[in-house]
Amino acid sequence: MSEPKNEFCLAVPAVPAWLEAVDEHSLDVYAHLGFRVVEEIQVGVGEFNPRGEFEASGTGIPLYAMMSE
């Protein structure tokens, strides 16, 4: 999170920031920084497992759309 763009978005409350987290660890990190989950979806259902590896009957990859306000 040391990129200037990210620091700017977090430092200026009037600027909404949007991101996508793809695992529980990232979800927790961004929630701690003030982001909230807007939507949770599964992508690649029936094609990939949660680690992004091909699996014909996989549950897909979780995607958490998050936003700071």
C-alpha cells in the first residue's frame, strides 16, 4: 500500500476508492484500512478452485468488490 495513488485515496476522505480483493487476507487488510464490501461474487465457477487453479468442478475464485468513502 505504499504507492502514492493509494496513499492519496486513503488520505483524502472525499475521494472514493474502489478495489477488488481476491482472498480473505486481502479482505481483512482492506477492511482494517476502512474499505467495506459492496458485493461478493464467485468468478470461474466450474472451471477454477479458490487458488485460481484449473479444476473442472471448482467453486470459483472469490472476488470482493470494496469501496472506501
